[in-house]
Amino acid sequence: MEVLIIAIILGWVRGGRLANLFQADIKGAPLFFTSLLLMLIIYNSLSPTSHLIPILYLSSFLLVLAGIYLNRDLPGRKLIFLGVSLNLLVIVLNGFKMPVTENLLLWTTEEEFFASSQALTHSIMEPGTRLKLLSDIFIIPPGFFGSGIYSLGDFLLYIGVVQAISSKMISEQRID
């Protein structure tokens, strides 16, 4: 959510209009919505032991990558594609779960983490975790804007999204 706020503010500062964003031609929108739907199913409908979780999680990422491919002319698409791809790589190499730094336990207990829906798609790092530098290791503590734990892929993705949204807000097809 914070990324959208930043993107819209940047778009306004650059002289853009929100109405331009609503008129932007986004190809393959059903792919993005289906990806979101799959994530909602994972987090709200499935048992933690469901064998469908890795399949739906992988499918969600592949749908997003296909949607990005269809929007090859979108500003920021290379960063978005790279960010999603890096996240997908780490997830696939770590049993279809995004590893999270053990520093997460500074704000929550292990029991709370495993009881949360995040445990369906995330795991706490272990010695055998692959590509730790691409995992969720960057922390913005609770109480700060954008608090959470992020990966390098997340940051690349977010920068690309900010670039895409703010650029679409200042498109040449302005509504006066």
C-alpha cells in the first residue's frame, strides 16, 4: 500500500493526474487479478498442510510474469520483472517458501509466526537456506512508514511500480 501512496504522490509532484492512471492501457489485467485471487485463496482458504499451496504460489508468480511480458512498453517493467523473478528464484530454491531473516523474532514469537497465514508462504531462515541475500532480510521496524521485512527483489519491484504508476499519471493523453 505504501508503494502506491509514494507512486501517486510522485506522479502528482511530476504534474500527473490520477485520472490518467485510470485510463492507462494495462494489457492482461485478468492475469494480475487471477494472481491476486490465487494468493487470497492461499491465505484465506487452505490448510497449512495443503499440497496445493506450492502449485498456487508458483502459478501466481508465473501469471504476474506473463502480465509483465504483455506490458513490455510499460515504464519500470524491467525492474518489476527482475524483482518478481528474483523473488521467484529464491522461493523455488527454498521449497516454495520465501525465507525470512530470523531477526523477525525481535517483533514476534516463533509460535505467532507459524500460527499466522504468512507461514504458508514464508519460512524462517535456517543454515541450509539458499540465496540468503535475496531473501526477506531488510527490516523496516514496526512504527515506521512501510514497516515490514523485504527482499532485494521487493525493492526492485517497488521501484519499478513507482516508476510505472507515476509515469502513467503524466502520460501524454492528459484529461483536461
